[in-house]
Amino acid sequence: MELSQRKRMILQAIIEDYIATAEPVGSRNIAKNHDLGLSAATIRNEMADLEDMGYLEKPHTSAGRIPSEMGYRFYVDSLMQRYSLTAQDIAGLQNTLDRKYDQLEAVISEISDIISKVTHYPTVVAFPKENKSRLRSVKIVLVEERLALVVVVTDAGVVKNKQVRFSSAVDYSAIDAVSSFISKNLTGLSAADFTPARMLLMYDAMGDYGELLKVVVSFVMECLSEDSARVYIGGASNILNNPEFSDIDRAREFLSFMDSRENVSKMLSLMGNETEDISIKIGSESGVDGMRDTSIVVANYNVGDKLHGKIGIIGPTRMDYARVVSSLEMINDRLSEILNRMLGQ
Amino acid sequence: MELSQRKRMILQAIIEDYIATAEPVGSRNIAKNHDLGLSAATIRNEMADLEDMGYLEKPHTSAGRIPSEMGYRFYVDSLMQRYSLTAQDIAGLQNTLDRKYDQLEAVISEISDIISKVTHYPTVVAFPKENKSRLRSVKIVLVEERLALVVVVTDAGVVKNKQVRFSSAVDYSAIDAVSSFISKNLTGLSAADFTPARMLLMYDAMGDYGELLKVVVSFVMECLSEDSARVYIGGASNILNNPEFSDIDRAREFLSFMDSRENVSKMLSLMGNETEDISIKIGSESGVDGMRDTSIVVANYNVGDKLHGKIGIIGPTRMDYARVVSSLEMINDRLSEILNRMLGQ
DNA sequence: GTTAGCACTCAGGAGCGGCGAGTGCTAACA
DNA sequence: TGTTAGCACTCGCCGCTCCTGAGTGCTAAC
């Protein structure tokens, strides 16, 4: 059954009031504060209907109503109006974001702080990650007798490097041999191509240099597969500004979840749907246990067509979705820009 | 005035009881639970003395006593007995620490998690940092036409690198020229040697390659000065296990302090005294405002003789100092070992 | 269909009294 | 003189009751 226009208006009013005040909303308040041209009694009737239909809940008989998860879902999908940030917000954002960055880490942490500051919710930013990338080139730089730097470049233009320490001195000829072997045989391969059989063959073929090759190749594989999604978590304590978390056990449950990057990165990966710009999971929709009554809003960013990542915020189900969505959209655009300039070809 | 042996025993009993229970300690309890051979009345008299002398405080008339900051300080300096970790603790530690690490980041975060797990307090680990290091060598690796990797090696054996993107193609001759210029003129210099005058001269001398040189040199300087102490913060939510922080405002104050790496790294740097193995700041001793009634215990670790860092925990002044100190000592040893193996020459 | 009125519900806060842990003082004892 | 038992006193905490007020649902009138 479709919701009548009047029901929609009332539902929206209730949800927005509840988002603003965190207190159950009564019919009288709606009648007074929103100019709907209806008396409290009429609104009461409509509210009873909305409750029957599952959009509202009563915490107890004599309190007002609060939105159910289904109510929030309907709000987010159909009622929510795009919120425009104030000029002040935007100016502040531009200001901080216009700095020059040269370290990925610095960009990510700064972005996270900004989101926290704007939304007043805990923030999660995933580092950009590669999709099925292929090897473009490998360089081995001998730094000292027993220390080399292995530099891997993928076709997404991403450069990774790692120090490798050897137990005995390595000479240039070994390095050269391995380098040219790799560029001849491995260029253009993706992680899936590194089958055990192929690797064995390779190690054999290289004879004396097998050991060195092994070290280098295993790092190359690491770079190409790269499924360990690194995340940056910021502003976790912001959650305590919400009365939902004024209970200390509740707060601890949330914060100890957020203390673990693994938890958070797992949760992010469950958010799926990389095609949509913004995805929202309300309460139990996230499918994560430790996170009762919290919602997650995530935006996907892309760098070129091979790199992507996610930025998001986590807050109570009673969240200012409209504001969060527009903030995320805006910041996401700027982040994509910065990263494209920084990492793009 | 010196404390009598009896007063010392009583003070120790009170502090240890208070650490264990977080509740003001009364004379009767001491008489009952500690076999001091004294009646409650006697202990009462001694407690009154200890209060007069400043070692104890009364939250209100009819509660027991709690230690003052001065009381804790005396305890830490003179009364505290070295605590030995249980066999189980140690086994657990060895177990996790025996993994092979090859990424600094992984070591640091793992160490932090372990300390949190053992002590149940929030943890802070500073990344190893260099002291007045000198330039050993610089390599510039051209990765693509307009992308190079600059690798800097200091005399502490530390290798840092950074991607540099150019607006126009750079050819090998430029790279070679700059490389050899640097190795001829800058080897052995420390950050202080890079005076503006000298730099200007250099840039001029290089003529066409001045731009490239500028980029490389500024990164070299960055590596040599390196005062931005990176820190890893773990287990912050552990603070909520302590009844001192069951008040939500208190918890928020603490956690929002911990949300900022800058705050924490600044606080760490105030801990000073890199010669001592362990340093302890109790309550206001830390000189940091946002951290009422918290204590900090920090251990210094060294890698070779040029690199050092700090690991520490932060908790309520009512902290199990004995356990924390021994845990930190033990973990610190293992960390030094791992890092020396990993980064040492 | 809308609204006014009314009886009913129920969480939250204020007020109050009793309990008990703890103190300080005094007087007796070794 | 130091130690201890006894006792009056203090005061935070807990649980109880009562009251208030916001909010509901129903009914009857417009």
C-alpha cells in the first residue's frame, strides 16, 4: 500500500524531529512545530496508521514515536531532501583541502579528520586499492651490499616498494640477471597468473639466483593481489556526543569494535556495490553484529579506472542522513581530484 | 620526615587495595585483609598521619582513603615490587612476537595490540625516529618518464623513499647529473648543514637541473630532520573498563584527546628523559591539560645507537603500575630485538 | 473526515528514611 | 607510652513512594 502524501509529510516531520532531538516525537509537537494544517488528534490517527504499517515504533505507551529501521529506510530512499552545506562549511572544506599533499597517508588522515569535523561522526577511510592489476615493471635498487629496494609498478600506475635484506652480499650481476629475467617473463601478468607450477619452473630456470628471485617475486605477488584493505579510522570518540551512546557499555561495545582495523575493514568490504556513489546501511542491514543500532554511509571514490576506495561515516541509526550524504559527496569529489592528481598518470 | 616502616607497609597496603578495587580503602579492611598484626584503630591513627603528610586523601568524611598523587609517586619510587608476569602471559607474548615481520607498520601495530591486550590499557607506540643523522647516499630511480623514486639512506642505515612526479619528461642524463652532484657534495651532511645560502649556491651551480635538484634535496632534508613523530594508538577503548571513566563526559574528554595523533605525540615528546628505561608521570606531572587523573608509563627502545622510539600506556592514576612496568619492560626488549634484526645493519 | 475532550498510562524526578562503611575521640589496658 | 576496644557521629548510597507531565487512544460532536 502506497503512503498518502499526508502520511509522507507526517513521517518526514517525525523523522527529522527525532534526528534533531533524539527524543520520541509526540503528535502535539508535530502539530505545533510543522505547519501541516492538521490538529494533533488527526496526526495521532495517522501516526497510529504509520505504526501499524511498520514505519514507526513506540518505546513505551506514554512516550511519542520513533522511526523504525523501515522508517529510516523509507526516509532515505524517498523523503530525504538533499541538504546543501552552508557557505561556511564549504569555505572551511576548500581551505583545508587546498593544501598540497605529497604523501598518501597525509591525504587520507586529513580527509578523515575533515569528515569527522564536518559530520561529527566517526569516520572510516579506506586506502585506495587495486583491482586485478597487472605488472608493468620491477626495479631492484642495491642500496648497500646486503640491502636492496624492490620497486614494483603496476599498470594502474601504482608504485610500491619494499626493503629486502640479504644474509650475504649480493652483487650487481645477480641483480641484473633477476631484473632482466623478470621484465622478460613476468611483465603483464596479474596475481592469478602466478601458479605454483610456473613459479617452480622459474626458480629452477634461474639456478643460482633462485633465492633472490624468490624474494622479489613474492613481493611482486603481494603487490598485485593486495587484498589487505588498509583503513584509517578517525574521530571515533565523536560517537559519544550522541545520547544513544551515553550508556557506558554501549559506548565500549562500539569503541572496541572501532579499535580494530580488521573489524572495520571487514565491515567496509561488506558494504559492496562499488558502482553506486553512496550506499547506506541502516541498523541491522549492515549484517555486522557488534554494531547494534548504528548506520553506515559509504561513498566510493575512484582514481583512474583501476584504483578505488571507500570513505564513510558510522553513527547511530538516528543520523542526519541528509547532511552526511551531501558532506560525503562533496568531500568524495575533492578526494578523487586530489588522488587523481597525485597518483594518476 | 622519613616514613616509619609501619607507615610504609600501611601505605603500600592501601595503595594496592585501591588499585585492585577502585574503592576508597578503610582501616578495617586493611586490618582484616593484610596480616599486619595491628588493629583497625591503630591503622586509623596511622592513616590520619599519612593524610596529614599528604600521601592520602579523603573523598568525603565517611568513606575510606585514597592515595594522593604524592602517595602514588612514593609508591612507584619506593614501595612497588617488581611484578613477574605469569608463565601464561609470557608464553602468549612469545607466541605472537615470534612471527616474522617485514613491514615496520605491522610490527608497530602488533606490538601495540599486544601491550593493550596484556595491560588492558590504551597504548601508544612511537615509530622509530632518527637523531641527528647524516646522509649516506641518495639514489634516484626513474620509474616512468615523468615519475621517479628518490631513495635516501642515512648513516643510521635507515632507508626512506618517495615518489616524485614531474610535469615534463626527465631523461637519464638529468638524473645522472643530479645523482652524482649530490653524492659528491652532500654526503655526510646533517640537516643543520642545509643552510639557505648553501642551497641557493647549489641550485645555481646546477643550472638547468636546478629544479630537479630542488625536489630531491628538499626530500633529503625532510628525511634528515624528521621531527614529525609518527605514533600508533591502540586499544583506546580499554580506558572504559576503568570505573574512573564511567562518566561519559570524562570518557569523551579522554578519548577525544586520544583521537588526535598530534596530541599524543606531543605528550610523548614531553616525557623526555631518553636515558632512563622507564619513565612514569603521575597525574598532573605529565603537564598535559586534557588528561586529568591519568598516568603515563613510557619505555624507551633503541635500534642501534641512532634510532630510538617510545612505547607506553596511558591509564588512570589508579593504575597497576607494577604490572604495567614489567609488561612494558619485557615487550620493550622484544621490540628492540625485532627492530634491530629488521633495521639494524 | 476532522477535531475537541477526557480518561488512562507510564517514565522520570523529587523527597525521604534507613543502612552501613568509615571516621575520630575517649578511656582502658599492657 | 603505644595499642586497642568501644561508641557516637557523619554521610553517601539505595530503595521506596509519590507526583508530574507528556503522550496516547477512544468517543462524541462538528
